[in-house]
Amino acid sequence: MDIAHLKSMNKTIGAKQTLK
């Protein structure tokens, strides 16, 4: 698993949830 990739995905998901 790529930790850096997971962290970037987490940021994107968090931003999307904040936009909602």
C-alpha cells in the first residue's frame, strides 16, 4: 500500500465532504 497515495486520497475525500 502507498501511504502517500492514501493520504492524498483522504485529503480529496475530506475536501469533497466539506464542500457538500
